[in-house]
Amino acid sequence: EQEQAQRERERISKLSLTKREVFLALYRAKEITPDMVRAQITNPEALIEFDYATEYYRFNPLIDSIGGMLGYTHADLDYLFEHKEFPPELIAEDETPF
């Protein structure tokens, strides 16, 4: 069982989404735009990665950093990378975290 969970974690960690897919999901879930996210990034390396990446991989620590900043859990981000959208219960009509 533990071995199967490890294999599943490895599978998820290799998933990727295009920059477009990530930002469409963020906009649809909480009306968060790329500029809103970019304004919150203070680390120069993270900013370069954010600006110049064409794809985002689930295993990338930047994903967890930005996800945490936006209030998403590891499970929420895993769901995003598997389904190209956030879980339906997270799509809120309330205000964005900015």
C-alpha cells in the first residue's frame, strides 16, 4: 500500500501544464490574473522562472510556493495538474486573496 502511494506520488510529480492552462484555471477559480500573481513574487529566480517558463511541472517548488500563497493545498494542486482545473468546491464567488 505504501509502495503504491509512492508510485502515485511519483506519477503526479511528473505531470505538467502549460502556462495558459494554469492561468485559465486560476482565473476561472478566483479571477486571479498572471499580473496579480507576478506582483506577489519577490524572489528574482522565481520571477525569472515565472516569466519565462512555457510549462509548469507539478514537482517544481515554485508551484507549491505560489499555490500556498494563493491558499491552495498540495492536494488542490495535484487535482489541478490532473484535471486542468481546481476542484469544484474551490471555485468561489468571493474575492481574490490579493
